[in-house]
Amino acid sequence: MSTWYEEAVFYHMYPLGMTGAPKENPKQTEDNSSGTAKTRFEELNQWVPHMKSLGCTAIYIGPLFESSSHGYDTRDYRLVDRRLGTNEEFAHFVDLCHEAGIYVVVDGVFNHTGREFFAFEDIREKKWDSPYKNWYKGINFDWHSPLGDPFGYDAWQGHFELPCLNLQNPDVKQHLFDTIRFWIDTFHIDGIRLDCANVLDFTFMKDLRRETSSMKKDFWLMGEVIHGDYSRWVNEEMLHSVTNYELHKSLYSGLNDHNFFEIAHNVRRLEAIGTKLYTFVDNHDENRIASKLLKKEHLPLAYLLLFTLPGIPSIYYGGEWAVEGMRTKYSDVELRPAIPIANSKKLHCDLTDWITKLSEIHSANPEYAGGRYQELLLTNRQYAFARHNKGSVVITAANNDDNESSLSIPVPVSAKTAENLMDDSIIPIKDGRLSITLSGNEGVVLKIREDQ
């Protein structure tokens, strides 16, 4: 029996950006005069019915907790960012999601904190007398940091506003595990996306898996990993899933180059763990797919492949409306725009309906919850593959050429007909093959039930 996350269609929310929250978050004074505390959950709550209408069954929302600027320079793991609202308001948001049948996964930023985190501030004040001096990596009182701290320390990728936690310190681990229990008890979350999982201590992640498994049944751990052998992280001892940046790269590159071989090669390479991976065409760190693709006509194909290839698909907010955005040398702001949900009807387009249909197909067919992948046909510009379940398969066929293409696809089970899940039409199977004609830049999903 599959778990909720194996069957899920995710929606990715970057709340500070999508609600237009201030870029900076001044520290709260005793009289709360900083002026940043404002509820934006009234806006976020309105996204819940929209996500449900798209067919999404889970969300990844983050960063969420009190920070100084972009959300990943954490001040307080147990306080919702005041630019968004209060703990009580987030708990209500989670309740609304659960009532709509949507699971909730939050960002766990455990590799580093901000410099305004209580432990770091204590070291700044007390130096070597601080009981927290071993909470961070590379603490050295013989030199000053570039930001004027009276000691040096390891920082994430040299960004000294993000000092790295010492995840081998038992007190640090206990603080983080207690934080997760707080999140589960207070907000009833269903999983965590681990920021910078590629550099997290492996022992920490093993301990994390063991601890969270005892906190909540089917609690999901997904890690941000860009490069490397994903099976090092995705296994029975550590994480359930990681971000499939390899597939993300091959999807837009393969479509831009009219090269389905690149996509198919990537899928074959990851076949052993591919169904467990978190898949996406864009996110808060990557240029939006509507800007990456050289041909806008390939947008539907990108989402068709996202929803039917192995993996757990995720839609980044605004993607359903073909929102564009490119990062600059100094800013990710264009990737994380404010989008009032009240504008959703105005933004609605054919792509919105297409994604909704694909989401419906993904959720209705058990082949996608871990079903075996089988390549059936492959050329530079045409691609067909099957996803298997007991007694049935679902076949995706795609044509990335501008011209019409006729395909003869071998059917891997004994059957007489196939159902076109896009329009409910019936297509005959003759001599074990499907013959279909696809228009330029068209794709289709076909359900085939094995003869009994």
C-alpha cells in the first residue's frame, strides 16, 4: 500500500514572496515598534481552495519561520515569521489544508542560522564564556569575521550572514529534534524539506529519520540535493526523497534542443530510485520554466512529462498561469513575485486547465504511485513510455516537433483498446501496437487495461 507522499501532487509556496512581504525584518523592540508584524495568512488561506481546484494533495511551504531577510537566515525556529503572521494563524492555515485533503511540508533550515539566532548572539556577547560556543562549526576567537563578529566561523558557501551549525553537537541535535516535535504538536505538519541537505551531516540525517519516525506515522523527509548520487541520501536509513535537479535540467534542455534522448537517458539512469524523487520544472531558486523554454508551445509538454515520468510532481506557484521570471546576478526577486490570489481568474489560461487535467490523471491512476517505468519509443522528437500497475499500464506519448507525427507504439500488455485520458476516446490496438497521430508539440496519455 502506497503512502500519501508517493501519491502526492505538490504545490510549492514561497510565502514571503507570493504575499509581497517586506524584504527585511527589523528585530522586534519591547514595544513591538518595528512595524513588520502583519498577518498575511488571510491571503495565504485563500490559496487553499485554489490548490485543491488544481488537484494538489500536498504543499511544500517555506521558508516560514522568523528570520532577518530572505527566510533562510533563521532567528527563531519556533516562531512564524512576523511578516506573515502568528503561530496561531499558521496552525489555522494547516487546519484548512488538512480539511481540503492537503498535506503540509515545511522548510527545515538546519545547516545554518542567521546571526541574530539566540545562540550566535550569546557567543557574540560572551565569546569563549558562552555555553553555545560549540554550537557552530569552526568557531575561532583568534580572528574576526568579515561582518565584525569578534570571532571566526564556518559560513555556508562563504556567506557570513549564515553561520553553519555544528550538527555533531548533541545539544544542537536535541534542540532541532525538539523543534520538529514542537512543529508537529503545534502545527500538525506532515513532513520537512531539508534545506542544503547535500552538505548536512549524514549521522544527523540518520538520527533525524529515526526521531521523526517515532513522532508521527508517515512523516516525510525530503532533502534539497542538486548534484551527486541521490541514493546516498534516499534510503531506508536517511531521507525518503530528494529534489530531482537532474530531471529538471534534462526536461527543459531536452525540449529546447529537440532531444528526447537526454530526458530518457536521465530517467534510465535514475530508474532505481526515480519514483521516490521530488520532481519539478521550476522552483524558488531556478528561472521559471515559462522563461527557460525557447518555445512556449513546449510548456504543456514539460508539464505532461513532469506528471507522468517517475517522481513526485510539484507545481511552483504561478507556474499554472505560465508566469515568467529570470534571476539576475544579484537577485532572485523575479522568481518569487507577489501574486494576489484574487487575480487567479484573470490569470487563468489553457495551461491552467491542462495542469489540472494532468493532476487529475496522476491522482486517479495507481501506476504513478511508484509504478515501473518502461521506455517504448524514442527518437529526438518523439517519445513514448509506460508506467505499470498490476493488470494495467498508462502510456505517455509526446511529439516535440512543430510538425505532425505518426507513431506506432508497442503495447507491453495484451489488450484490444486504449482509452485516451485527455478526451475519453477509444483507440484500437492491432497486432500489439498503437497507431496514433500527434499534432506538432502535442502529447497524450493513454490507459490500457490488460485482457483477462
